[in-house]
Amino acid sequence: MLVTLILVTLYALFTGLDVFTKSAVQQKIFLYLRLPLVVTAAIVGAALSVSSACLQVLLRNPLADPGIIGITSGASLFAAIFLLLGSQVSITQLHIWLPLFCFSGAVLSTFAIYLLSRKLPEMGNAVILAGIAISTLSGAIIAWLYLFSDAQSMRHLTFWLMGSLHQAGWDILLFAVPICLVAMIYLMRQAKPLNWYYFGASNAQLAGLDVKKFNRKLLFACALLVGIAVSIAGSIAFVGLLVPHLLRNFFGFDNRFILPASAICGALLLMLVVVVSDTATGFNIPVSMLTATLGGPVFFFSLLKLQRQR
Amino acid sequence: MIELTGVSVLNRISDVNLSLKRGHMVHILGNNGSGKSTLLAVMSALLSSDSGKVELLGKDLSEYDLIELANLRCFQEQGHNQVFTITVRETLQFFSASAEMPESLEQALEIKPFMNRELTALSGGEQRRVHIARALLQVWPAIENGSALILLDEPIQGLDYRHQHLLFGLLNQLASKGNLVVVSHHDLNLCYQYADKLVLLKDKRVYAVGLAKEIMKEEFLEQAFCCKISCYSDEAGNRLFQTYLN
């Protein structure tokens, strides 16, 4: 069923383009604009959803999402530092350095959140609070950087922070896609111990898991995915929260199903967003605007549901 | 089966020497903070001791592979803080190799009626029954061989009388197969009824170890629990304990 849905989306992306004619312009549009767009949407959607699905279990908070717990803003901060202070670098170097900066930002904020949440284990929402603290701080530093930057880099950054799937070309995708695929496959292979983790670290250890090693490896893989997603598409809200959350509501909690399904549905969701924003409306709607419009109400719904359980 | 020599954990237990054998049902009793949970956690390898040695089947506990240990011993912790709305069925599936609930386990814990409900929606006692089942299912193949170490921290907390007896009945049965069962709780009468061996803790130390029926004497218990305890015997020789403040 999910495979069919993907095919439908791919078909939708061919609308308006007649790739199979001999028109060179049409073929170039397909190869250099439409196809990278679809690949970006798919890989970013999948990366954000799979990493969130894992983070929610690892941090034992069903509301964890790279955007909400501050990983995205950590990555954005490093991207901003790079874009505003290192604006002398050439375009080719940009494609190499920007993902690296985003990734380091994502890793640093992930571990900051992890350490903070371990210091405050009694508070169920400690992770969310730690994330808000990190987001606020990152936002403040970005605002300071704005004050001291020139107009050109400021425009660059503003556009990037809004989140866009149109930025990535083949040069960066050829580097990002394999890494994301490896990280996602690695996470999916950890589905069984992640199932134990629903019941806390000590129960996972009792079931035979080396918890410390596991934590480090998984957080690293998640940070890698988020870092790359942010570096190629800017910050995209709520996809990570929405997809695993809905899947768990309908299909249960078994990560052996949830992780692959999150990858497929996350990819599908962003591709649908692309279809809506590019083909249906006729003008470019920022991705984050659409995902947040969709994600906002779902976030409310899940908060209310969590409240009812207590 | 498990042997503790001079085991200490800072501020929690000190200089514990214990040797527990297969096929026994061992009860750990003692006041709050006397070290019951810590002792169980050390035996489960969840907590490592600051000094002393813990040997399981003649091999140092720290030398065990985590997976090997997971197939050999189970430990049900006292508190459970569940944030996800997982169903009982999934909870059991995640920790069990087989999809079917063993007959004897179901008879004692009676979980099937709420198999499809969310764990967090159940009552405290029902949740505890699920967690006990989850722990036992993790080592069920070893239990059937009679080679498992079963550690349960206050398993009867929140359980009704019927399920307290059903559970201890099952644990006795598992012990008679050759497994070592170690439970902590606060009920002298259940201890007298079901324990083979009793470990009495006081002030983070082992106060007494021995056959339950031998060491469960009024004066001795009163000293261990700092509380007045009367013991009544019927014609059949059964003892009944009553506790009150001076």
C-alpha cells in the first residue's frame, strides 16, 4: 500500500512536465530541478521522521522532535555562524562546509539535551524544557549575528532558515543521500532493543542491552540525520513529530514496523507537500509553512491526549 | 547458585555475605531503607557493588555477557514509570521470544482479560502483574529448564489477596523445578507460608539468614522490625503474625 502511494506521488511529480518528448529544456528541468526536488523531499522527510521516532523512545518523550527539542536550532545556529561569518567561501566549498557545520551543531545540541535530560530524570518534560532553552539561546545568538552581518549574507540566511526543498542540487545530494540511507538502515536494525527502551534504560539493560554504548551510537546517528536534513533543506517543522506519532496511534509501538514505516511516510508527506506547493497552487509556498499548518493541530491533539492519560 | 562475599554499596548495603542455592524460594524482609532493593539490584547486575564479589554459577557476575545474563536472570523492579501508551500484548511481545503466554503463568497472573488494553490505563495491581509476566517471560526457556534466577522487588505491592497467593503459589512451583526465586516484600504471614529461606535485613546489613520457619520467632522479628509482633499458633502448627506499635 505504501509503495503504491509513493508511486502515485512520483507520478504526481511528473505532471506538467513531458519528460519523454525530445524537448531538451523539459528534460533538463526534470533532471536538474524536479528530480533533485523529489529526492530532497524524500530523503529529508525520511531522515526527520526516522530520527524523531528513535529520539522519542531514547529520550522517553512522545513529543520529542528535532525541532521541538532544539536539535534543529542547534544545527541552524551553526549554519548561521557559517553563513554570516564565513561568507567569503566559494559556492563549491559552501556545499562541503555547510553540512559539516550543521552536523556539528546538531551533534552538540543533541548531547547537551541528552545530558540535561539525564540530570533531571524525574521530570517527564525535562527534555522539552531543555530543548526550549537551547532553541531560545540559539535564536538569540542568531539575532546577535544578524546585527553584525552584511545584507547579502543576511538574505542568504533568512531564506535558508525558512526551510526550502529547492536549494539542494545533485552535488550535495550525492553526498547526503548515501549517508542518510546508511544511518537510517543502522537505526532500523536497532528496532528490537529500541522496543525494550520503551520501558526505560534499566529494563533495556536487564534484557541484554549495553545502554551507554547504545545511547551514544543512536544519538550520533540521529544527530547525523538531522544535521544533514537541516543542511540541505533548512529547518522544517513538525514532520518528525507528526509521522511516528500518527503511525504509533494506528499501528502500535513495534519499532520493527514503526521505523521503516516512518521513513516511507515521512518521505511521502514531504513529497505531497512538494506536490501541493509546486503543482497545485501554482506558486511556491515555503515548506515549513505547510508542515507547521499540518503539524500544529496534531501537536495540540497529542498534548491533550497526554494530559488525559495522567 | 549465587554467592555474595563482602558486598558493599556506599550508603546502601554493607558487608553482605550470602549464599543462595537452586530450587529455593528466598524471601527478603526488612524495614524501609534496609537495603532490600539494593541487594536485589546487585544480584541482577543492574547495580555494581563498590566492594566484594558476586558470583553466579561460579562465575563473577561482571564477567557475564549481557545477553547471556538476560537469558538467565530476570529482575522486576519496584517502580515503573511508563510514558508510552503501549498495549499489554505488545509489552509482553517485546520481551518474549514466543507469542503464546504459558498456561501456568496465565493461571497465576490472569492477564488475558486485559491483553489488548493500554498498560497505563490499568490499575496499579494489574500493571504489576503485567510487569511480573514480562520479567518471567524474558527467561521462560531457562525457567522451564529449572536454571533461572528470578528476582522480584516487592511483587505483591498493589496485588489483591487472591493474586498474592496465586503469584507465590506459582513462584513456589518454579522454585521446585530448580529455579532460584528471590522476592522482597513486607508480609510476615505470606513469608511464613511460602518461604523456604528468609533473609532479614536491618540497617543495611544482613541481620539473619536461615530457614524461614526457624528464624521467624517473636523476639527476633521484633528486634529486626523495631515493632511489637505477636505470634499465634493453631493446632496444626501454623503460625499467624500480628504487628502493632508498643
